[in-house]
Amino acid sequence: MKKNKHTGTSFDEFLEDEGILAETEAIAIKRVIAFQLEQEMTAKDLSKAALARRMNTSRAALDRLLDPENPSVTLLTLENAARALNKTLAVQMT
């Protein structure tokens, strides 16, 4: 019987061993950000087009920001979105 090398390890250790921990964390963070943005848009009764106008960006750029599967996002874009929603952006390393 072959012993599983990951038995007894944490899920993070497994992802790190597979070389996908950073990518997985980035996608998870992006999903949370997209969810929070959509929640704020709903609370403020803002359409995507209206938020894009407030951000001085295109609807396509906003769609990329709201796409939870697209981990590519800049701090400037996040800051613009936060300001357009009358929020502040807080980034921290822990």
C-alpha cells in the first residue's frame, strides 16, 4: 500500500507542495473583492455602467475587476473602485 505524502499536512502545505499556493490565495482574495464590490453596488443601487462612469473607466474594465476568476487587478483600479463607492481601500500584509 502506497502512503500518501500529504497525510497529516495542512491544505496550505499541500498547495505549497504543488506550487499553487500563491495563485490559489490570489484567486480567493479576488473573489472576496469582487463579492464586496458587488455588495456595495447593490447597497448603493449602482449599475455596472454607473460605477464605470464614476471610476472613469470602461464597462469592460469594470467587468474584469468584478470577474472573480480574473486575479489580475491593480491597486490603482481597486483604489478607484473604492473611491467611486465612497469607501477607502485598506491593504495589509500579515
